[in-house]
Amino acid sequence: MAHSEQSDLPVISDLQKFDYDSGTFLERLVFNHRGVVMAICALLTLVLGYQATKIELKAGFEKTLPKAHQFVINYQANRNELKGLGNNLRVVVAVKEGTIFTSENLKFLEEVNDAIFFIPGVDRNGMKSLFTPNTRWRVVTEQGFEGGPVIPGDFDGSDRSIAEVKRNILRAGIMGDLVANDEKSAAIIIPLLDKNPETGERLDYSELSEKLEDIRDRFTEGNPDRSIHIIGFAKLIGDLIDGLFAVMAFFAVAVIIATALLYWYTRCFRSTVMVISCTLVAVAWQLGILSMLGYELDPFSILVPFLVFAIGVSHGAQKLNGVLQDIGRGTHRYIAARYTFRRLFLAGVTALLSDGVGFAVLMIIQIQVIQDLAVTASIGVLVLIFTNLILIPIVLSYTGVGKTCAERASRPVKSAEEMHPLWRFLLLFTKRGPAAAAIMVSVVLAGVGIYVAQDLQIGDLDKGAPELRPDSRYNKDVAFMIENYSVSTDVFAIIVKTEPDGCIDLEGLSLANELEWRLRQLEGVEDVRGLNVRTREIMMGINEGFPKWQALFRNQDTVNYAVSELVTLEYVDPACSIWPMLIYLADHKAATLERVVDTLDEFNADWGEIDKIEFMGAAGSSGFEAATNIVVKKANREMLFYVYGAVILLCMLTFRSVPGVICAVLPLMLTSILCEALMVWLGMGVKVATLPVIALGVGIGVDYALYVLTVILAKEKQGMDLTTAYYETLNFTGRVVALIGVTLAAGVITWAMSPIKFQADMGILLTFMFIWNMFGALILMPALACFLIKPKPEAASA
Amino acid sequence: MGIRRSLVALCVSLLLAPWASVSAQKSYDVLELPAVPSELAAKSLVFAIHKYHDRYFAVGHHGHILYSEDGENWNQAEVPVRSSLLDIHFPTPELGWAVGHEGVILHSADGGQTWVKQYDGLRYGEEGLAFYRKMAEENPDNEDFPFLVEEMEFAISQGADKPLFKVHFHDGEFGHVFGAYGMILKTEDGGQNWQHVLHTTENHSFYHLFDFAHLSGDARFFLSGEAGLFLIGDARSETAVQVESVPWEGSFFTSAAARDGAVVLGGLRGRMFRTEDEGENWEEVQKPPTSSIVDSAVLDDGRLVFAGIAGELLVSSDAGRSFNFLPISGGGRIYTVSQGPVGSLLVGGPAGIKKLQLPQ
């Protein structure tokens, strides 16, 4: 009698009458030794929970690079020699009233300068501001050169002193660099060391960022006239880590929402707490395992606990549902738990594995953070098999459920007259007319979606650091810098490589000029800097600054002199063989980056034959973005191909029916199309963060189809017409589908509030996909089934 | 049949083309590569702007030559080199010459639309060596010629490293070019032949010759250069004589001849000097302090405008005795200044050409 999962198991209220040797080997192993299993789980929770507390938060930047792309390979191979890409912070001290050139305001600048000077990890010799001794002016005179520090040794804050400083600033040519063009602010440029010299440990960006915030607060608090603006890679990472802590707080919100939903569904306090706790145990195990395996939580993988929690709760709810119904019918809680395990373990494993397919497909993308996401999420799903498919039934076998809610769950199915209006609405779509209407609307939606999605961009579209929101403090500071200083934060670096001592070769430098000229013709290129540009400027400088000398004239001695000055300034490595050509861009839109990459490719096609000098992509934030865009664009299509391939295969195995596969997959495709259209409307481009969304959306979305369609197909096989079959399905798993959709959405919707922009984007898109897939499964799928799946008359007669 | 044969030849040559390119080592040489049309030419580095015969001309880096009727819309000329071009002159509406780095001399016979290369710095040493060897043989008593032979041997070893800063044609056939290390050449046949005239130029230290000024209708011209060098040339006698009385040793980057015959020189660190009597007497020009003065222009109304490299514009209404700031800014570095269309100035520099309205 226990051979068929469809057949109803007998109601046994007396434990004595239960056959302990019934069920599968696994069931007997687990339930006949449930005390041992509980003890093992408790021990594991202690050990892994402890490990979980040790997991580190990191906002690594290299992990987001597409490691197999040639640009990144080139960068990794030459990174030690590449100079001038330094890890700098830029701090700007600004006043709103008057100019920075008052005794008081200059003192403000000097104090901030000194405070920063003492932060561990700052390369103190390399710091540059009006108040550092390396900021000097120099003019050509009849006798040669004359110069001195911009702030003279006898500076006393008097008007005469300040006038001299202003004159020196003009002579030093640092307007727009160290002093804003509107004279309302001054900059401090702070190169950072890789290691904290006091401790010898790697520089902790989080701590550094905190110290900078302290300085910002200390010097601007209570003085609305003053502001301090800070940009630089280290600050960005610091802000991202702060963002990660904020996201962790959202986890609590997600737990509360899920708990409330589950309670609303079960009305059973005891079992709600139990399911939520077991799922939290899963999260703890997962984090513990990750910590033991040496993984860190980054801004991407921190989302996995949310997903695991949401998936866990929805599967837990199903187990609970089964137990509730059995107990309601009068079965003993131990036996009810066993029955549920017997009925649903295999289905649960299949569903979790199908989620796993969505994650596993992510492994094909050669970007470390996404692969890490795939691994961590897969571990999470494996853990769920233990905690939610085994632990939950066992715990339920001890605790049972509240009596009233058990009775409520096992109420007989209502008749068609008194059924819920929502059910009545959904059942409409099993009739030809409404089904055709639903399909027509879907076709129109798909048409509009495809039309809108043609404008889907690749890459990040907002100004400033794309990781953070456009209105974040950091991005406001970036905007301030761009407005007032001649700086751009979007830098594409071409790696220029020659033989040792080859950087002085005139033909090589001429080629660099040619490439530079081509790049300058491009829309979105604001400036190009590099050894060749500086060489031309120095050649003019050492010829009394007469402008007509500003060219790479063919005098090797002059070139040698110019380059030797530039080696000390780190424009080129000491071996005179590697230097970056820095392209400052107006934005980091994909089209802008593509123009740069295309120009580099064309240039290499024209002149690559000359092998004494090599121009390679790429480094710099924009260089990496260009590489990422190329990889992401390719991966976006590949991913769809693989994820749909996997889903179709899975459906084929489950349904063994082509119409069934079509019914299951078409609604998912509509969601994928609409998701792309939504991205266009919301101004999101395809990027590292949106890739997992599509895979997760489809991989988890197919769950609904599995639950709903399996039951419909089974009922139809029993000879029911579609409407009846669907009605039965809605009562059996349909309610759970709705619950799953809402729980999953609740898990991810909180991300929309994340200070980290791409997490917010992921949250919005995933919420959309989970909810829309739910509607697809409940409306479009029966509508399609209405036309595609014919009830089998022979089955009806059987 | 003829067509078929040429087709076969074409096919063969196409087949062989890859081999040909392998055997000929590819090299990048700005003297051999034509300038490329650029939408942004008027917005990129410009070294000189001039007005000739109601047309405006600008020269810049990467072989840019631009011409315009209104000083706002610029056309880019077809130029056979990618050298940085430093000066341009049109003695007639059709005939023009441009000079620049690598000692390049370009010529146009169609008002500036298309250009051919007449000369480059690689010829300078070779031709100079042959010429001065011959002169040394013919004039064994002259001590200058063996010295110039040595100088030309050195020039050959250096290659085309010397820029020509300035070109001036006295008519459609007779012209001079001037440049670095005292480089000076003349032509009497519209540039078909360029002759060395170092030996008739009193510049024994081979100082750079930066600028040229003259009064129209006068055969005399003035050359200003490095380290206080100031020469008065005579187009007829074909000599240039150094004025020794210059009260300063700094470089004169630019010079302008006022209508009253006075010459105003500007240069390093913003110093400016003026002489009314060809160097007998000098006065330092009254002016506010500025950065180095790098270019000048005589406006249509006779006023003089001098430009400081940091972007200062100075104007004089009294033939250069005193200068004041123009109340307009070039908005960035200025390398060159010129009369623009009615009531305006054209300035050029690293950010290209800008038209500035002159205050009345």
C-alpha cells in the first residue's frame, strides 16, 4: 500500500499499530534513529554556527573581473610593472562662502592635511597638497630655472603671504588639479601603501574608510560652510563593506516577513517557529561550511543566505502542509511526519535540484564572484536537503502541530459554489475563451517586451561608481570632483609594452602618438595621458616652454632626457618597458567603452606588425568594465541557452510530454522577455549582477510549473477534465505555489533598499521574476494547457 | 584581351601582396603618412592661426591644416604628412606654404585645399653639406665654410630633428623659412629649390629663429630668436645682420612691426621690448606682469595684440609703447593669436581654435 505515492496512506492514530519497518531505507534510517539524528544536527549546528560567526566580509575587486578575458590576463601579467595606476585617495576640502584663500580656510586645509598624514597606510612621502613640501612651482628664466615650495617657508597667513601663494599656484600650474577652478576648494592626493607599515598586514579599507569619516565629521561638524569630499578606490570599498553590514540587517526584515506569511498561512504558532528555526539552522550551516572552506561573503554571495532562507521556508511550508493535513485527519504526529517524508522527500529533492540547476549554470561565467555565488548557493541548496527535507519532519514528529490549525488544514474541499473568488478567477483560464484571451494578452506583452528590450544596454549606465547609488555620498563626492577639478574617474588604461629600455624608441612613441590621436577623435574621450604625451610636454618645457616645441621631435637625446625625468615620476617602470596610456572618459557607457576597444583593435590591425612595441588592453576601471561588458554580453545569451536547455530537459524528464514542456517553459520565457523590458524601463544594463538574476529567475521559476503541472497531468490521466484537474491542483499544491511566490519575493524585496546599487537592481528584478513566474504558472500555464493538452479518453474510461 | 590580361596581373599582384608586405619591413613615419580627416581638428592642438586675403588658416598637430571663411566653420585640407605643422603663409590667394616639425615644407596652389610636400629635414643636411663643400672649395680663404660643412655633417647625423617655426613669402616665388638651430632657407622658384643661406645670416651660435616681422612694402624684415637674438634682414641684399644692442638675453618668441615702423618683441617670462630705430635705442614696454609672451598679431585697425601662454591677452593702441589686458579671456592656454572676422580675435592652443569678441 505504501508503494504508490499517489495512494493515500492509512490514518493511524495509535503509534503501537505503526509498522516501523515500512518506508524506504532512508526513511527507516532517519526516523528509527531520530534521537541520534537530532543530536547530530544539534552538534553540527553548534560547530557550524560557531564557524559562521567567523565568516569575513570582503568587497574584493579582482573577483569581479572576468579572469579569462585577454584584458584581465594582460593586466595580471603586467600589474607589478604597471606604474601610474596607483591606489590613490583624493580628499577635497571645500568652503561655500568666499574662497579657500583666507587665513582661516587655509588653516582648515592644513589641519585636514595633517590629520590624514597620520592615518596608517598613507604613503606619506607621496602625499600631495598645497601643504606638502613636494608641491613646488618652477619657471624658466634667462638664467635657467627658478622655483620653490608653493606655500613658502615664511608663510604667515597675511594677505601678502596669501597673494604670494596664489601667484605660486598659477606658476606651478596646479589649478584644476590641487586647487579647484572656482578657488572654493583644494585637493589632497593620498597614495596608499599595500600594507599597513605598523602591523605589516594588508591595508584594511574598512578601517581606513572609518578613519576618513572620523576626519570628515571632526572638521565639518557644526560648520555648514565647510565640507570634505573623499573619493578613491579604497573609500569605495570601505563604503561597499558598510553597505554589506546594512544588507545583513535586511536579513532580519526578510525573516520577519517570511514568519508573518507562514503564520498567516498555517495559523499555527508552534509549527511556524519550528519551520523558521530549521531554515535558520540551514543558513547557519551554510555560512559555517563556507567559512570552513575559506570563502568570504562579498556583495554578491551575501545574497545567497536570503535565497536559501526563502527557498527553505517555502519547502518547509510544504512539509508542514502535509503534516498538518495528516494530523488533521487523526494520524499520530510521528506517523504524519513519516508519511510526509515518504510522500514528499523525492519531490522535494527534485525541486531543490532544479533550483540547483539555475545556480550551477552560473559556473559557465568566467567571473569569480558569480562562480562563488554558484558554489555558495549550491552548498546552500544541499544543506536544505538535510535541514528542511529531513530535519523538519523529524522535529515535527516530536512537536506535532497545533490542533486547531491541523483541523483547519484538513477541512474538506469546498464545493464550486462556496470557493474563494480568486480560485474561481483562476479556473476561468481552463476555458477556451478566457484562455485564448490570456494567451493573446501574453503574446502582446511579449511583443511589447521584445520591442522595448531592443534598447537593452550592456554595462553600467549611471554616472560615478556604478556599485553605489547615484545619490550616495560617494557618488555625490565624485560629481563634485568632476565639476570642480580636471579629473575623470572613468579611466581606460592601455598597457604599452616594449623590450627593456625600449620606451625611448622614437618610432614606438610616434605610434603611441598615432593611437592617442585616434582615441582623441572618439566621442566620450575627454583626455589621453601617458608617457608619450608627457614626453612632448617636457620637450617643450626644456626648450624654454615655447609651445611650438610641443611635439615628439626626432632628437633622441632630448627624448632620453624627458623620459629619464618621467621614470622618477613613475610614468614608466624603471626598466623603461611598460607604461599605461590613460584614456579619461566622459562616462562608462558600453558604447563609449566599445569605441575605445574597437579603436585599439583597428590600430593593432593597422600597425600591430611593428613588434617592437605592443599596445594591449587593458587596465583601469573602464578597461575592466570593457572586458566585463564583452564577457557579460556573450554570457547573457549563453546563459539563457544553457538555463533553458537545462529546464527543458528537466521538464521533459518529469512530464515526458512535449506539450507539457511547452506549457511549462513558455510562461518562463515571457517572464524573461518582460524582465529585459523592465531593465530598459528602469535604466539598468546587462551586467555582472543581472546575469545571476535571469538564471535564478528561470531555475527557481520552473519549480512552480513542476508543482502545478505535475499534478494537473496526473489528474488528467485519471480522466478529469482540465477545469476539475486544475481545481484539485489548486487545492493541493496551488496554495503552496502562491505561498512560495510570495515568500521568495519577500526574501529578495528587501534588497531593493540596499545602499549597494547592483543589489538593489537584483532585488527588484528577482522580485519581479518570482511574482511574475507565479502568475505565469497559475494563469498562462493552464491557458496553454487548455489548447495543448487533450484529456486522454482512454484514461477516462479506464 | 587587354582587360583580361590586366585582371590576371591584378590577381597575381593580389596573391603576392602578402609576400610583398612581409619582405618590406613596415615602419611608421609621419613624413610618409597623409593626415587623416578629423571632425575635431579645430578642437585639437593648434600652433598658428593667420588671416590672409580674407581667409583664415590654422595649422596644428598630426598634419592638420584648416581653412575657414568665417573663423567658425573650418575645413580640413588634404595634407601628405602627419607632422606637427607650425606656421602657414599665403602670399597670394592661391599660393601658400606651410612648415613644421621634421623640417617639413608643404605647398598649396589651390588656396589651401590640397597640399604637396616640397621639402623635409632629411634633405637639409645632405643638400647643405654638398652646398657648403662646394662653397668651401670655391672660397678657400673663407673661414666660415669649413665650419658650416661640419655643422651640416652634424645635421646629417641628427636627421630630421629640427622644426621650421616660420615661413614667409615676399611674393609668389621668393620666400624664406626659419627654424631651430638657426635653420634658414630661401627659394626663388616657388619652393622647387631651397637654398641654404646660413652663411649670409649673422647667427654664429645657430640660435633658434622663432619669429619674423616686416612692414608691408618694405624689403627689410626682422627675425627674433633665442637668447635675445634680433636680426634685421634685407630681402634684396639677402643678408641678415645681428643687432648687438638688445638689452636682454632672454628668448624673443614673437615680434610685431607697428605701422609707425617700431618693432615690438615679446618673450620669456612676459618681458617685452620695443625699438623705433632698428635697434639704436630700446625701451622696455610698459605692461602688467604676465607669463611668457608666445605670439602676436597686428589687427586690421593697427592695434597690437600679444598673447601670454597662460591665456593672457595684451593690447596696445599706441603702437606698442604700452599694453593693457584685454578684458576677455582665452579660457586656457594660448599658443597663437590672430585677427578674426569683424571685431573678433581668433586664439589657438591645446584646446583648438576659439573666436573671441573684441570689446569696442
